[in-house]
Amino acid sequence: MEFPRQLSVYQATAILISTIIGVGVLPLPLFAVRAADTGAPLVTFIGIMVAFFGLAVVTKLGMRFPEKSIIGYSEDVLGKWLGRIGSLVLIAFFAVLTGLAAREFGQVVITTILPETPLEISVIVMLLLASVSSRNDINTFAYIHVFYLPALIAPVLIIIILSLGNASNSLYLQPLWGNDPSGMITGGLTVAALLQGSFIITMIIPFMRFPQKAMKATIWGVITAGGVYVLIVAATLAMFGPEELKNLLWPSLELARATSLPGEFLQRLDVIFLVVWVTAVYTTIYASYMFTAHSLSQLFRLRDHKMFSFCILPLIFIIAMIPQNTLHMYEIVQMVGRLGLILTILYPILLYVIALLRKKKGRKRSE
């Protein structure tokens, strides 16, 4: 199936950044500190490097098969049925990711903003918004991500800069490798799992005007989003310290609450942060929902993905309602995320190695 070449490198980069920065922003410092105490920023960096390695392999595959997504070229590499089974497992995984992201959104909303609102209402509203949005074409999809990108990056950076100047203590960041480095690997994998939304690049490359420049979008996307993640972890750790941070469910939100503008013009920035976070959640869920629907249309050889926009909604909603409470939800998120690395890192590596051995390559298309 051939796709119209519409997306620029900047649009691809914007999609990656706004997809990576999402629901994981709130619990990220907690996951990192539990793994390595004062080494949380280093754990975050390690996780970002692991995620970047997997994303680079996916991008190389996309550049090798510039006219197909992973749903298409997996059949070329593995064979029809093995490729379809792999694609089906991948689609199911992203449906689960979408459901868990929607559940986390609903949990935060009923805890911090609308305590009287039923959880189901908060979740279904976000899923309906993603479902309706996913009926748009790839060009509109890219425009939405480009439009919201400045609103995601600028406020977060401002809050981080202000927090570092308020009551931060650099001693909380020492030693850099943490008091107990034994949790570095597990923590790094947990952080890497939070960046799995970047797998959307495999859907984007066939629509890029210059697919051979996809690696540029990947590098800048990971540098920008990863840099924001490292700064958030460092700022929260410097503000609260490792021991207090372990008792906070959503440290990034507490960081915004503890930060104020100079002159006490605005003493609590958590309201602004929550608005930014809701926007980030929307772009992330929108991307994973779009990937699920679009991949299903390719799996069944359909030219349009719109029919799946509403078909998969009930299934994703059921998945979102499986966790019994907030703690159970984060246990599932971490478990599913780590297992998902097999699909988002090891599976693409397997495809790439087999493609090299079998000398499989997509047809070059004139730009």
C-alpha cells in the first residue's frame, strides 16, 4: 500500500516529542528514585538511552522499507503468517497501553480536579476524544501535534527553572550513581517503558516526504523529550530529596505545587501544570489510539482506518477498567511496560537482523 508523502522532518519530530511526553511525567520521578535513590537522573538517562536504541532500530527498519510500516514489512521479513501474528500481538499491546493511559488520566482527574466525577466518565471522555480525533487523516494528526507542542514544552521548562531556583538542594543529587546501584537496570527498563509511545515512528515514516531523514527526527525527538524527563527528575529530587520523594505518588505535580513565580504573583503552578499534563495525555493517547486503528486497517488490507476508530473503543475501555485501584494500576503499568520492551525493542532487532540476512529491502521511491 502506498502512502501520500506529506510529513516533514519537523512534523515527525513534533509527533515523537508530544507522544513521548505524556502520562508518565507524573510518576516518573517516583519510579526513578525507588530504583536508585540519588541516582534517579542517571537511571532516567539510562532508560532514555535504552529507548533510543530500540527506536533507532525501528527507524532504520522504516528507512529500509520506506513505503511500509512494521505491519507491512514484518510479513516481508518473517513470512505472511508469522508476520501477521507478530503484528497482532503488537496491536494488542498498544491497545493495552492506550487503555492504561486513559485509566491513569481518569485516576488523576478524580483525585486532583473532579473528585465527585465517576472514574468511568473521565476515562470514556478521553477515549471518545481520541476516537473522534483518530478519524482524521495523517496530515491533521501531524498538525494537532505540532500545534500543541509549544504548549507542552514551554510551561514545563518554566516550572523546572523556577523550582531549581526556589528551595532546591544539590546535595540531594549526590552521589550521582545512587546509594544502591543494584536497581539501575530494572529502573532503566521501567523508564524506557515510559517512552514506548515513540514506536509511532513506524507509522509516520511511510508518510514522510523524505523517509531517509527519519533518523534526524528520531534523534531530535528523543533529545528533546528525554531532556525534559531528566530535568523533571533532577528538579523533583533536588526539591524533595530521595526519602520524601518515595512517599509522593505524583512527585511532578507536587513540584508544581511547591513552585511559585517571583514576587509571589502566582504561588501555586499546579493548575497550569495539570492543564499542560491533560494536553500531553491527549496527544499521547491520540497517538497510540491512532496507531492501533491504523495498524488494524493495514493488517486487514483496508484503505481506510476510520471504521476501527469506534470499533476498538469498547475493548480499550474494558482494559482501562481492569485495575482495582491506583497502586494496582501502577503495578500493571510497570509490568506491561517492561514486557512490552520485548515487542518494541527485541522484536524490531529480530526483524532487522533477519532482513539483513535475507537481504530484504523495500522499493526506493523517487522523492
